[in-house]
Amino acid sequence: MGCGASSPAGHDPSNTPEGQQAGAAAGTGPTEVSVHSAGGASEARETASQQSDARGGEENDSMGRLPQLGALPDVSGVKFERGIHTLLGSDVSSRNSAQEAKPDLGTLFKPLMEEHARFLFNFVLTFHMNSNSKGGVAHKVENLPVTKPKLEARQFKSHTMDNVRVRKMCDELLQLEDPTHKMADETAKGKPWMRTLQVSRGKHIHSIRMNNNPDVTIGGYFIISQMLGYIRGLVSLDLSSNELRGAEARVLALGLKYNKSIQDLCIKENSIGTEGATSLADALQQNSTLLFLDLRMNNIRGPGVCVLTDAMTSNRCLTQLDLRWNYTGESSDYVEQALVDLQAFCARNLKDALTRTRAKMEAEKLSSAALDGSPQPEEDSPGPAFPNGHANSDNGSDAPSGRPGEAAPDKLIAHPSMDHFASGDIRPDLHPSRSDLTGESDRLMDDNHIIGRLEVTIISAKNLPQVIWTSGKDGEFLGLPQAYCVFQCNKQRSQSHIMKKDWNPRWDYSCTMDVRSVWNVCAVQVKHSKTLTRTHKEDSMIGTANLPIGAVINWRGVSKSSDGSWRAYHRPIAAGRGSVYHVCKGKDRNGKDTDVFDSSELAAKAYDESALKKDLDKAVLNFSGEAEYIGQHVKEELFPLAGEDGVDVIGVQAGVSSAVRLRLKYFDLTVNYLEICLEKAACLPRMDAGLGSCDAYCVLCFGDYSYKSRVVRNSLDPHFKQTFRVQVPNDMPETKLLVQVWDWDRFDDDDHMGDAEVHVTIDSIQNGTLNGGYGVKKADEGGNVAANDYLKNAKGEKSIIHLSFSYHPAKVTPKAPLEI
């Protein structure tokens, strides 16, 4: 199953039919690029030179002189994590500050970046026109009068780059841009340059294509990430088909946070996965220059798509995000909604960017007319770029009329220019004169728009790893963690208390979050604090777990189709990676076999039946389990922790992943919830002759719902302490709740002991009259229950089931669905 926002067919805009059409609309020819590749004897000489450079680099490292871009790091430990934050934090910031002190370097690339940005806008806009998107930006805004930029592009041959050559390439790129840049090796200035960059002496490189080079490892991308924090003239970077994974994507994302030049980034045909998408989403929240991002064929699952969409609520510059040919998962209706909203965010950014660009072009036109002494257009005589005489007619605000004697044109324009795309200093979302949001993106960005409430309980953690402690006497040593949790959702944050040193801490901490969309992502971070009294800024991260709200709302394995029907998909636990999910079949309301259901509950039952057949005792089901809360819009389970590199955290028990247990209860504002608590049973008869005990469990049937409790072994007075959640209508009639009591047997069929009946109404729940004990009527061998024959134990005491009920009414009256 493929997924993706509406996007161009190819990555490079200048080499696609849409890009050529965009250039033709602007009256220009194909983009002029200079691509050079070495071959033959020259390539052999270059290889020998690189081997010599590698030996020289090793000698310098052994003498203790580290290159400016950093030696290849040890990526296996915490020191690398600290080192990359140091290099890409304070060092890069200071370097950027030093560069910003040179006004000529900042203004040198500004015209090129503006021109390239306008070309990308035109390219995306032309694609939307060709795709006939109704009501989109393309039908409201005309093409910009742009010229294709002439980029100095360099492409490296496939399978020729390694970490040593990457370091040399980054040094030479910085040397080309800034002659004062200190090379990694002072003697390298006298050595031959790389053949691909030798022809660029005296020029600035604006585009690098380094695709199909899988020999570059995380150390090479560490150096590229540092270079991204320094360079100011590189606008396009292609790293496709390089076998990137989550760890490499995280390193690149750290550099992308501080980059102020890249507008076009291609990482297609890699394997960054959901972990890499999460790292890139973190970078998108801070980056203010990236306009075009290609993530096709990267094995990004549904949670990764939701994380990227969540990041777009803060990003105001990215106009195109290509996510085609990524598998969304077996339960993907909320992922489809995330893709729709992702396209809305990109369209919002494109519209705002076009408005700002047009405003600046009109201001420049008015300024040049004023300098030339030519008459400025009157209010009823609009300029050629704005047919209705308004620079920002899309949002209804008035533009300057251009009458003689009024204020200067640059002060009349109410929108910022394209400066933030060149300098990165101005965030569009923080600029006071940014245009207001409209349409779908306006609804998603509205802080008052809430669709539900999420109650979170951070229960415990399991098998945490050793952490690094520091002391003045012993230095660094490994020890038990003092863990606490930070829960974040939709820009809301809550923190638990700190637990004393423990491998398996238990918090039982609860908080409540507002939910604005089904693709909002819940993120829980487990951290280590060096003191019990308070947290610290430098607290180390143990691991994180991310979960979209849609995964809490949906039943396990159930997805809603576009026609409103429901389907269930299952894959066995023991199935290998790449195994195909199969469609689950079950009974409809008429008792016929089908794989298309009219309710999510029936589809969830079909999933449970299929999972029991395939996975047996290891099956994870929708309507039964060991969790304390089971049912509609509830998820309680162990979530594995992932490190900052995207790899599962291995705890103190070797080979076992660390995990955190969460209970997530979602309350839809338009839904009424009924919670049935099965507390305990008392005075059950002996069913196991040899042991003189009973292995009891209960089955609760209420409407379309049928829940099975946990099995309590060897007890005549079992305590279940489980709550089952159902959805009820506003005008719910009197409904019968049937509680069946069973005895579990390992080798024989389970024994049906008896039933208890409760007639439920909304008034009786709110009055509290239903809470209490109910007698269990005895069942015969055929399963029939007598009217007044109650189940009793050996002492003649009546068997009783204790229940309690709670009702949560809807906060908002349901409205008719909106047509999209």
C-alpha cells in the first residue's frame, strides 16, 4: 500500500516535464548546470591521491591534530551523542555568528536563493495545475514571472565516495565558499583537489548530487551534518539510494536544524524508517529554509507520517513533502487523514510564500518606477502582476494604491519579503505581519479547536539500562537509573516525579491532554536525573516511545475504508519482515460470512478470531487481555523504548528491550462512554477436583460488545479489577448486561458455571443504584440457566459477582459530517 501527499513525479524540478513547463511559462530554457565526472586514468590518479590523503589523515590523527570537521566519531557510545550536540550546537552557532558578521557573504547568495525559491514555487504550482486539484492554490494564484536559476551543480560518480573523500569534499566546498576557511590538513592546500571540484576553483557550488554511494557510513554523514551548519551557498543536496537508516537520518537532521541555505533535499530510496522520519520532523520544526523534501521509498510507516504532519503545524516554509511509496500500515485510516492535512499545510505554506513573493516583486516594481520618475499606477489601474490591484488579494487584505504623495512603497507592503529564505533569521510563523491562515490549515492551527481529550497514565517501566553517573572522586561509572517521564502531545507537556534507583520503576502518574486531530502524536520520554529533588537541563535520555492518537482510537488491526465500511487485517506474530497481511473474515449481523463489516466492533471480533487461530496463546486481542482497562478508545500495553538513533534500547537484562507501560484513554467530545468495572467474585464452587479450587474468568456481553476478563488461578474469591469500556447512544434504551462465569481448564473444554444479568439504564447508572453484587444463576451441562437456581459453594453460600458502573456523557452534540 503506497502513501504520499500530492507531489511531483520526479525529484529534480529542472529535469521533469513539470519543471520544464514551469520554465517555459516564465519564458526561459532548461536550467544550466555544470556536471563533471572524472574517469579513466584521471579517476585512477584521483584514487591514488585519496589513498594518500587517507594515510595522511591517519598520521595526523595519531599525532593528536584533529581536523576541523572532526575525525570519524565512535558512534557506539554516549560520547558521540554528546560530541555531536557540542559540535552542532555551540560551535556551529558561533561559526554562524562569525559568518553573519560578514555582510558580503550573506548578501552574496541572497539573489540566487530568492530566484531558486521562486522556481520551486512555480514548479510545485505547475504540478498542482496539471493534477487538476479542485479548490487548491493553483486555481487561485497565477504563476510567478520567474527565471530559472543557473546553478553550479556537481555530481559524484556512484560507488566512489567513502568517509575520507566526504571529509575532503566538505573541506573543499567550504574553501570554495570562504577562502579564509582553515582546511582539515594544512598540507592539503598543496595537494590535488578532487577532480569533481577541481574545475570549480574560483566558483561557488550550489548543488551536490552524491546519490548511489552506499560506502559512506554514519561517520561521513556526521561530517556532512557539520558542513550543513557552516555552508551558506548550497541550495540543493541529493543523497538518494545511499542506504541511509534511522541513525544516519538523525545525524543529518541535527545539521539540518542549523542550516540556512538548503532549499531542495532528496533522500529517496533509502531505509530511514519511522525513526528517521521522527528525527527529520524534529528538524523541520526549527528549519526555516527547506522548501522541497523528497522521502519516497523509505519504509516510513504510519506513525512516521503522523510525526511529520505534526511537525508541519510549526513549519511555515516547506511547500512540498513527497511521501509516496511508503507503507502506511494495516490500520491506516488516520494516516490517510494525516496525508490530507499534510497536503493542506504544504498548500498553506505555498500560498503564503507566493503572497510574500508577489508583494516584494510589486514593491520592487514601484520602487524602480519611483527612481525612474515614471508615473505610478493608480488604484483603478493595477499592475500586470496583480489583476485585481491587490498584492495579497487571496486573503482579502488591501494593498497599496501607489498614488503619488503617499508613503514609500516598501513601507506600504504588509508582508515580509523572501529574506527569511536567504538568511534564515526570520521565521515566517513569528513574523508579526504574516498572513492569516484559511481553510483546513486554519482549523488545524486553531488552539480552540479540540476534538477530544486524552487521559494518560504512565504506569511503570521495565528493564531499564545502566546509565552514566559522574562524581569528582571516581569520574564516570555505570549504575542504576533515577528515572522520570516526560509526556508531550500537541505542544502540551507534563512530567512525572523522579523514582529512586530502580531497574523497573513504577510511577502511576496521570495527566490530561487536549487532542486536535487523530494524527496528533503522543511522545513519552524516559530520562535519568542525577538528583531526586529536581530535574536538570543536562539529564540524559534513556529512550522514547511515540504513538499516534489514531492508534488509540482504532481497534487493533481494524481500518475504516473510504466508503464507510470496516475491514480487519492480521499478520501472525512469528511472521518475518515483509510478510503480507491477510484479510480477516467473520460474521455480520445476519450471521453470514463476510470480510466487510458495518461496524468497527464486528471487524475487531473478526480480528480476534483470526489472531487466536494463528497466534494461539501469544495472541494480542481487542476484547480480552491482562490489562486493567480494555475496550473502546483505550490502549494499555508495553511500548518499547527507542534511543535517539532509532534503535531499540537494550536493558540491563541482556537481549531484552526496555519498555514503558502506558494507559491511554481517549474521550471523543461527541461520544457517550459507559465503563463497566468487574471488581471480584465471591463464594465460587470448587471446580477442580484434584486441587479443590477454581480458575475463574468472566465474559461480559453488552450489545455488540463481548469482553473476556483475565483468568485468576486457584481462587474461590477471585479479584479481577478490570474495567471494560463501551460506547452508548444518547437515547440508550434499557439494555441487558450478561456476565458469564467460566472455569478455565488446560486440557479440557472450559466449564460454564453460571450467569448474572443486569438491566442497565442511564438513570440507574447516574443514580448509582447498579453498583453492588449480583447473584450468579447456575448453568446446566447444556449451558441453559434456570430461573431461580443460583450457583452456590460447598457451604451453601450464594455465588456473587461485584460490579460498578460509570457514565461519561458527550461534551458536544454531534454535527453532520462536513463535505470535503
